[in-house]
Amino acid sequence: MSAQVIDGKSIAKSVRQEVAAATQQLLTATGIVPHLAAILVGNDPASEVYVRNKERACAAVGLKSTVHRLSAETTQNELLALIELLNRDKEVHGILVQLPLPQQLDSMSILDAVLPSKDVDAFHPENTGLMLQGRPRFLPCTPAGIMKMLQVCGIQTVGRHAVVIGRSDIVGKPMAALLVQKGVDATVTICHSRTVDISRVCRGADILIAAVGIPEFVKGDMIKPGAVAIDVGINRVGERLVGDIDYAAASQVASAITPVPGGVGPMTIAMLLQNTLTSAKLAAGS
Ligand code: NAP
């Protein structure tokens, strides 16, 4: 059996089309153009690519974007001062601090400084709390993109066992939190580096979500036949991008699987655009 390929590219395209149409409507009704301000500190090549992709994606749906490029030697106070400026700027609706930040910067207090109503990555503790309580302002982009893929593909979550590998604040924890919300109703297990017999736990999953950061960590024999396999990982191996799931083996066992690239990645950017639009609408009171 060969698994259904969950086409993140095409699902993301339809989300972007919806965002483009709603952005046009907002402009017509209020004259407001949603504006995302990205902050890039240093010259990490992968971060450069991510920020450029986000700029392009904004332009394609009619959102304004500006990129603030700061040197690798930027101090905590300099970065906080820029965030404060953007927090106060009424024409900026979303603020994105590209991670990772250089070592001299304290990422957590930097992210805490972003005004929650402009925190379109949904990393601020206020937004995390609202999400946990099931009354989100913004949803974190990668987990929200995965939920959208499950919904569009008609993948049932109610009563099913979802196993999330990884407990980062950006992916693993919020992913588990969304899966356990009322209405989604999965039974959720979170695995991490101290989990004992992870293969056995994964084999119990109806929906397996891998966010580990280790190329092809999940082998075919860790997947229950017919399970849904969602691969968050983006790992560069030589010239290739490889996920956290052994795609060739897993696609022989799973009923549906996301490819890397072209799976979760495009959804993450699409959800960022959606959050920026939501922020502008909230600011406009519409
Ligand atoms: P992270 O912060 O490094 O977290 C990795 C998680 O994996 C940690 O919780 C860690 O456990 C767990 N882990 C590490 N080794 C393990 C092992 N041997 N067994 C079980 N668990 C293990 O990474 P992240 O930010 O969540 O990202 C994960 C991957 O997703 C990366 O490849 C990243 O590039 C990718 N990513 C993709 C997107 C996208 O849009 N597609 C977005 C974000 C991230 P401990 O907590 O115990 O250390």
C-alpha cells in the first residue's frame, strides 16, 4: 500500500488565496493594508532564506512587509528598542523576530517584549495561555498549519491517539495543546529525548507527528499500519532537505503522509499570513 500524499503546497495555496481575497476586502472597506515587520539579527543563511520567503509570500497576497536587518553584534537593549518602536507603530500589525538569535541575546525576554496583539508567531505567553484555554487570538503557525491540513484532508481526530515527538515551545507543546482541545478531541501523548521505548509509543499512534530535528528519526517499523504521518522536520543532509520521518519506508505503511519539502513548511508561512491579516482586522475592529 502506498500512502496518500498530503499536499501541503496546494493546501497552502488555497489558504493564501483566501488571505489575498480577505486582504483586498479589508483594504476596500477600511483603507488598511496589513503590515508584517520582520527582524533579522545576524547573517544566518537559513534565516535569510526564511525571511526572504516570508517577504515574497506577503507581497503575493497583498500584505506589506518590511525587514529590519540588524548586525550579529546587536545588544539586547538595541533589539528591545526596535521592538518597542514597532509595538508603538500603528501601521505595523505583525512583528516577527526570526529565530535563532545570536547567543548574546536572551530570546525569551525578546519574544516577551513583542506586544501580544502583534505577536503573529503566537509565541508570547499571553497568546499561549489564550490558546491553551481554547480562546485563541493567534494560533502558532506550524501547529495551526498541521491542524488545517488534517481538516482539509478529512482526517478524523476525535477519540484517536495522536503521538507528538518533540516538546519545543514552537511546535511540540502547542501541537499537543491543539490536538487535545474540545472539538478536536484526540488523546495525546508527547514524546521527548527521555521517553522510554519510543518505538512502542509511536506504534500506538493513529496520528504521528514528528518534530525532532533528526533526519529520518522515525523508521517504517515505528508506524502503525494505516496511521497518518506528519513530518515537521526540515534537516539539510548534503544538498537534500530531509524530514524527521523515513519517507520511503513510512509511505509503505501509513495511510497518509506529508512530504519534505512540500508538506508542513508551506503551511507554516500561509498561517503566518493569516495571522497578520487577523491582527490587522482586530486593529481595525472588523
Ligand atoms: P527543538 O526545539 O530542537 O526540539 C526538538 C525536540 O525533539 C525536543 O523536545 C527534544 O527532546 C526532542 N528530541 C530530540 N532528540 C530526541 C530523541 N532521540 N528521541 C525523542 N525525542 C527527541 O526543535 P523544533 O524547533 O521543535 O523543530 C523540530 C524540527 O522541526 C526541526 O527539524 C525544525 O527545523 C523543524 N521545524 C519545521 C518547521 C516547518 O515549518 N516545517 C517549523 C519549525 C520547526 P528534549 O526536549 O528532551 O530535548
